Amino acid sequence: MKRFSLILCLALLAGCTLPQTVVMTGAAAPSLILKGAPDGAAVYVDGLSRGDAKQFDGNPKVLAVLEGVHTVEVRQGTAVLYVEKVFVSNGESRTVIVATGAAR
């Protein structure tokens, strides 16, 4: 009888798991394309290094980011060549034209 009660309690506890919900919007993740970056320049998004800026020229790579506002910086060594705040929403691919000498 004790064994039956134990098995019954375990079965009831196993049935008490919370439901799992997954929400998908169906939209592609937003991305950034950097045009005009000089050789050897690095791109930083929100202060984090993302690699060589020239590789994200849209042919074929783009820089995937989360939806929202981001600060995009192009640096060469310790010099900041270009800064821009951009907003991207889901499914959007935003092109950033790097105008060197025009850090703002």
C-alpha cells in the first residue's frame, strides 16, 4: 500500500509541470551593413568589438543585432573614425555609410 501511494504521489507531481510557451514573430533579425569603412578599421556596437568593419559590407555578410537603438562606432586603433546612433526593428537591414573624419 505504501508503495502504491508513493507511485501515485510521484505520478501526480510529474503532472504538475508548468506549460511551455514559445512566441515567434516570424520576422527576421535586424542587421547592419557598413559601407565605406577603411582597411583595418574595427566596428563596435554598444561598446563591444564585433570585428573587422569591412567584412560587414553586405556582400555577403551583415552584422546581426537585436531590435532597438545601438551606438555604432568605427575605430582604427584607438582613434574613433565614425560614430552613429541607429534604430533597427525586426526584419530591417540598415545601411551605415561610414564617412571617415566625420565622427559625431
